[in-house]
Amino acid sequence: MLYRFLTIVLLLCSLVSCTPEESRDDAPKVYYDLKGFVENQITYLNDKKPEVRKTAVLGSNREVSKSRNVDWKKELELFVQADINKPSYRQAYETVHNGPLRFEYRLKPGNDLPVSYLIIETDSVLKQPLRVEALLRAENKIYNSEKKIVLECAKRDNLIGISAYDVAGYQKLIFVEKKVFSIHGEIGF
């Protein structure tokens, strides 16, 4: 029951916070290509089907489960949404750090976009993410939400792969009490 509610919450958050515009795959990337990395990980995880230990918390309710049957596209959708390489975003972010091991982008004042900041720390050899952190916000007259997302990666067999992920935040609908939630997933190989 808790997982169904959290799945509905995350789907609602993603529908409200996403924009219809997508970056073209052949367009030059201004910022680190987070979407490309996450999509490669989705393909890899769908192929390998590792066991995932997932802890979901909604208010005071906590639920833990293990599974190999995970829809990785849905599970990692917020990380794809955190990619800021959309044409309309190009002038909206300040580059605080631009490599070689850390990439940090912050939304400039006066811009109203869902990704407030994006930080990517990379491996010194492979230049792949070891840690990704972003803050996603959405607000309109009936809905307000905030999600801090974190992706942890580890090196296995000279490849970087996701080892854990976290989503923590809240959603607030008009006339409804604020719902605080968190999800923590650990991927085992």
C-alpha cells in the first residue's frame, strides 16, 4: 500500500514537474550529460536484473522490500528529469564548477525551472559520475513539491554503476496536509 502511494506520488511529481520540451539527442551538450549516463545505466540494470533492497517511508510508515523485478526507467525517471541539457535551459544556470572531477550548476535568480541545482562528482579515470545530487521543485496554485535526489555509484570491473539512490522530499496539495516521503534503494550485484 505504501509503495503504491509513493509510486503515485512520484508519478504525480514527475508529471507536474516535467516540461514537454526535450533536448535533441544530436544537440551539443552545454552541461554534463546526466541523461545519457542514466539511460545507459537503465539499459545495463534491465539486462543484469540485480536485487534491489528498497526502503520507503511516508510520514511514520516504513516499508522494506527486496526485488529483482524493477522497472528501471520508472525507478530512475527523476534522475533523467534532473538533466539540464534542454535548449531552453541553456542560459538559466550558473556554472559553479566545470570539471574535471566536479560539475556544479545552480539556477540563476529570476528563472523558474524545476531543477534548482545539480552537482555531479566524477571518477578521475573514467570521468563517469560517482555521485549525483539535485534538488527538484515544482509549484503552482494547487501543488507544491520538493525532492532532493541522490545517486551513488561504484566502480565494478572497470565500469561505473549505480549502487544506491535516494529520493527525499514532500508534496503539498491545496487543502491537503503536507506529505513527507523518502525512498532509499540499494542495488546488489
